[in-house]
Amino acid sequence: MAGTRRHVVIVGGGFGGLAAAQALGRLPVDVTLVDRANHHLFQPLLYQVAMAGLSPADIAMPIRAILRRRRNVRVFLDEAVAIDPAERRVELRGLPPLRYDWLVLAAGAQTNYFGHPEWSRWALGLKDVDDALEIRRRVLLAFEAAEREVDPARRRALLRFVVIGGGPTGVELAGTLAEIERHVLARDFRRIHPGDAEVTLVEAGPRILPPFDPRLSEAARRQLEELGVKVRTGAMVEGVDDRGVHLRVDGKQEILPASTVLWGAGVRARPIASTLGVALDRMGRVIVGPDCSIPGHPEAFVIGDIAHHAGPDGNPLPGLAPVAMQQGRFVARAIAADLAGRPRGAFRYRDKGMMSTIGRSRAVAEIGRLRFAGLLAWLAWTFVHLLFLIGFRNRLLVFVNWVYSYVTYRRGARLITGRRLEPGVPAHVVEPSEVEREAEAHAKLQARAEAPAPLHGAPAGAPTAPAPG
């Protein structure tokens, strides 16, 4: 890398961070991208890994491979734990701090248990490959245990699944789970019959898919019920344990028994957002200005799921891949404007619509004024998601796997991993969950971030903190 050029630090290799890195690869700056994983994950298809339709390698690509042609971009496998905007410094878990001239914080979100991290031991969220593999493990072990069970009542109890959250993630999980139970897994066992399994989708609000047009929400509900999913709206979750899900419905408490519980009820920003010392919304997201920068620090940008960027209607932009990608490219243009001494302008999101898949030939889509459901929506969803996959090999593999699954109703990624063989029990139940570990580590690292430390990563000879532009 050149030793006299300005330095950009990107935290996060998701859609936003990767888009920024690719665009910055064309500018006369040095770029360091930090991510705690070595791969870019195509999260919209993560539920397919959880439901044994795809393997992790089908939806992930090494970050270094994606950026290999960007010679001014380097990648660190580490976790950013705190940011000091005044000192323009990023604290890392395993390396000395990084100094920056511009920062792009695209650290993403984590599962939100709304103040109850202990629920994560029984209700697994879906944010990364490890989550997907654990969901797959629990689902497949439930079927294995049911096959060994001679008591029909106990067998049905083992095959009760509850999905919490009626957003796109919950709908996709519930629909696909019901589909593979009835048409895929039941064919592989002898004691299990398609009618033995029971999938319930729980939503606290009055309808599922609340961001969609109400007519599409109702269409999604009908399609789920056609697959055998029980959809329960207006049901508030008050607890999750080894017995199942504790609900409050119409002011009354009840327990919904379940051997396996999946959580798709929401996300919140990762804890690093709180280290910036600026205003956050109730989901922990950083409230940014029109140019995606934080108040008082035009050199620090926050994008993607960790950012609260007000749209034209005053509401925050949705946590969608197109939003993050467009913001990443905008930030690169803003840095180019700073280098040239030009005004940045404001970010404008080009809304490309919303889609949610439910199962084979079942989906809903809202694109501009167009609203449609069923096979046409599913084909549109498939095309769009293949288009956004990183790498031709990934697109080809996913397309072949999808066609094979569609024609044969077979899913080839049905591997059970982990050392525990009890259905419904987390693989590492004796250890704290990721959410609990992050909360504990965040408190410890706050103190570390305040202590002076040697700086690392800024190119030799680079100015320590020049004003951008």
C-alpha cells in the first residue's frame, strides 16, 4: 500500500461494508476492512441453510476472494469492539487499534430478545451460519428422536415446532419447515407421518408481514395455512423455556408446548454502536444525518442495519440488503467528494420493493404499485436473489440445487453437526449464548477502549488525523 495516502477503515463485511470496499477500491485511498468472519454471507438465503436446502458454501464467499482485485484494500479477521470518534480510533479484540481518516461502520445487527437474553438458549435466532447449522441440527434431531419414540402422543410432542415473529424471517422459516416436514423428511422415516408434525407461527401484532400491503399479508397467511402452518396473531410472548412458549392472548396466559422454538421476532444493532457516544434509537441504531455521517463527525459514516436513516416519510429505512448496498456506494462517493473538495450531497434510497418467500411456488411481492402472490411472486423472488448472489459459482450451484429440490422435493444438506444428541437442546447449553457473551464482553471492553494504546494499521507516514477533503 502507498504510505502517504489517507486511510479508510470499514467495520463489517456485509452488504454495506462490501459495497463500500468495492467502490473505494477505485479511489486513491488505503482501505482496511475488519470483520469477525472471513466470509461475506448472503443472509436472505440463510434460512435455506437452516432448513437443509442449501449448504453454507452455497451462500457464502471469502471476503478476500471478493476483494482480491482491489489492491488498495486489505482485510483483517478480527472484531471491532469500540470506536473513539474524537481520536479517530477503532479498538479491536485481538489487534492494536486502527487509526482512520474516514470510518464506515457497517457492523450489522444481532438477534433482539427484548431484554431477555436467557431466551436464546431455547429460541434460536438466525443471523449467521452457526445459527443456521444449530437450527438444522435441532430440527433434524427432533425427527430422529420421534422415529425412535414408540408412543404416538410423545412422538407428536417431539414434532411440535414454534416460530416466533411474523416478519419475513419468521414466515420463511415456518413455511419452509412445514413444507419439508410434509414432503421431504416424512418420506425418509418409517414411524413418522406427515400429519404428525405441527408448526405454529406466533406474531404479537394483528397480522403477519406488517410492512407489506394488508392484502399481501392475508395472502401470505392463506399460503401458510395451505401448508399446514397454524398462524396465531395477537399473541405476545412472555417467556421461552424447555416446556415451550409462554403467551399472553387477550389478557390470558397460556403455554404453547414445543420441542423446538425458532426466533424471528426482531433484531437490534450490535453493541459497538453505543461506543460512538451519539444518539441511538430504541433498537440501538445510530441516528445519522442525510449524508450517513454521525453528528459532529463528518468523517464517520454509519450504514446498513446498524444505522437509523430517516426516509422521505420520516421513518427509518428498512433493514434490507439494497439499502445497505446503496449506502455503501454513496459513502464511497462522499469520500471521493471530500478528496476533491466537492459537496457530498444527501443519500437518496431507490426503493426496489419487498418480497418474502413462503415455500415451493409460494411468495408475496410488492414492487412499486405492483402487488402479487403465488408462483409469479416466487419466480420474481428467485430471480432477484440469484442476481444478488456474489460469484457466478454460487449462483450456478444455488440454481441447480433449487431446481433439484423443486422437481424432486429432496434436500441434500441434511447433516447433523454438534456433539449433543438431545432434540431441542442447544449444542452448548452449559455455555452462555452469543448474545450473553457479547453483553459481558462489551462491558469489559468499554474499559479497555478508554485506556491509551499503540495505534496499528494506519499506513506508515500517513497523517495522524487530517481533516477530510
